[in-house]
Amino acid sequence: MTKARRALRLRAEVAADVPATAMVMAAGLGKRMRPLTATKPKPLIEVAGKPLLDHVLDRLRAAGVKQVVINVHYLADSLEAHLANAAEGLEVTISDERDLLLETGGGLVRAQSLIASDPFLAINSDNLWIDGPADTLKLLASHWDGAKMDALLLLVPQARAMNHKGLGDFHMDRAGQLRRRGRSRVAPFVYTGVQMISKALLKDAPEGAFSTNILWDRAIAAGRCYGAVHQGLWFDVGAPESIRATEQVLASV
């Protein structure tokens, strides 16, 4: 079987229902992207001629997502003005964090009443990926099993995490269950900023600002945090110098 036929076959096999709603995290301060974020929120920084947020919205449309909940805090007015023109074909609801930046976990808790589907997608707005043989979000959804999962994280092998300089985030067993990288050690998988989660993950969550890591650790302890491996390209676009490196790769794809 040729490579092209294998790709077509995989696309045909990935027929899972993608959640109709996605939460896009766009409230962060973008400190690592300074000075570019001095006057522009990080989700609106352009890579390959398009804001990072628009790359994410394009992927959501392609996967069939209908509703997008987006949290805002830093330079929120700029983000809302951009979305007025950039979110065509999507029903956008704003989760307003202007009064207090709630971090990733707190942002999910604040927005949960606005999220229509369960499970739902949660995606970092500074994310940039290229699909492999199948649509990435459909492939992620095909791994979902609500009977045993509260969180399903899209991971990429550290060797394919472009521009990433960390030591990895997770180990994954044959069943897909995750465990953390040990202190002062390395782990083979990096979290991409894309996940599919159940609202059960948010039950009895802390109040105020907190990291999603707290929710993941609870799910890991309960054996309900799983991973799926991304089959395409993924880029860590966290600092100004990573933009050019990313664009050079994208130009050759």
C-alpha cells in the first residue's frame, strides 16, 4: 500500500465525533514573547502571515467545531475586536477575566457554564500544529473513552517537539495512561496545549486562579488521565526567536 493510500485509509477510519464546543485559552500575559507582546496579545502575534489564534480557529472549523468559548484578560479589547472579523462560521462566546487573570485551571472553571458540550476541547491559543495523515482533533476524539477518562492530552514525542527546550512532561504506558516526569529526569512526551476533557475534571476544583496541573494530578492519581500521540508537526512558539524557525519549516511543508 502506498503512503498516499495509507493516509486516505487513516482519514476514513478516523470518524469519531469531535465535541461541538472548544475552549480556547487566550487570557495570558505572553511574558516569554516580549517585547512583541508589549502592545499586542500573544494570540495575535503572526506566524507565517497569520495570527496564532487564527491558526487555531482554522483547525477548529476544519474539525467541525461549532461553538468556541474564548477567555480574555490582557489587551482583551484587541482580542474581541479581532474576533469580530476572524471567527466567521463559529459561534464565539467570551469568558471575561478582565477583573482577575485566573490561569488555565481557573479559566476553565470560570467558563464551564458557557461550554455546551461535555466532553469538550480545551486548546491554548498560542498553539501551532500541522495535521499528520488524519485530522488531529478527529484523531484525538477517536481515542476518547468517557467511561475511563476525565482528560485526554495530545502529546508529541520530545524528539519532534520543534523549538521546545524542556525535558518533557509525561510518560505514557501501553494503555495510554499518563504519569509525570520525575524530578531531575527526562520524559519522552511533551504536552502540545491541546486536550479533550470532561466537566467531571472540574468538579470540586479550587477557587480563584490555579493551574490545570492541579486537575491533571488529581486525574492521574485516579487513573483517569490519558494521552494520545500527535502524528504531524507541532511547534513551540513561545518566544520571538521561535517564530522565524517555525516559519522556515512551514515554508517547506
